[in-house]
Amino acid sequence: MNHYELLIILPGKLSETEVPGAENTLRELCRTSGFTISREEPLGKRKLSYTIRGEQYGYYHTLEGDAEPETIKDLEKRLTNSPDILRHAIYEKLVKSQEAQERETKLRERVAHARATKAATTAARVSAETPATATTATVAAPQPTYTPMETVDVVALDKKLEELLEKPEGV
């Protein structure tokens, strides 16, 4: 049995009250195929990179679980034929053993310790060098002048971009 991650995009035209029902249908579709769900995470409504079946927005949802490769083939067919799903992607995830997770944790701790040690020695060296250079005359560099930039309303910019993209060519 392998571990998989499933990414589903539901149509953005669904209302907030219809999304849980569509997610329940998705879960039931997975279970009837033989996909055992161990973790799921709704990622919310997001703008699509390109329109899919006339939709510009979609509800993203991820599921993680275990299944046999034959089960995944069956699930792939069901998801492809489902009219309620804009897109889907199934990825096989490698599950780390407890030993591998412990090695990774120890490595992270060693790296963090090495960085902290390097930062401490650098700070000590800089503080040791400061009195020696303080006796020599130094000329302060001129400070750059600050000019405030014009602020941009991101929402208005996004609306204008959508208007421009929706205009037919030649207009």
C-alpha cells in the first residue's frame, strides 16, 4: 500500500454553503474507490492561473491517504469523469521512517548550533575590532535622502486587470 496526496479543484461558482456538500461527495467518492483518507485540508477559494470550463476561481482541497496502485487508477477515472471537479492531481508521497525523521531532526539541530556559534564568534570578533578602529578618524558617509513612493491600491489594480482581460480584441 502506498501513500498518496490528492489535490482537487472544485468550481468557484459554488456558494459557501454548497462547498461542504461537494467536499462530502468528494470524500465518499474516494472511500468507495478504496482510498483511505488520513488527512485532509481545505485550502479555500483562489483565483485560477487560467480559466477552466469558464471558471476563473476554484476551491482547492487536499487529501492524504493510503491506497493500492490499482485503486488509484480507478479513482483517477472517477475523478476525471466527475462533472463537479475542475481539476485533480494525485501524487505519491514518500513516508519517512521514524529513524529518518530522527536523523533529519538531529541534522537540523547541528546546523542551528553551527549557525549560532558562527554568529557568536562573528559578533565577538566585531566587538574586539571596534576599539582599535575607534581611535582612527572616520568620516561618516552621507545619508541617502528618502523620497516616499506612490501607494497602489491592489484591489483596484486587480479589478482593472480583470476588466482589460475580459474586453474582446479590437475594442
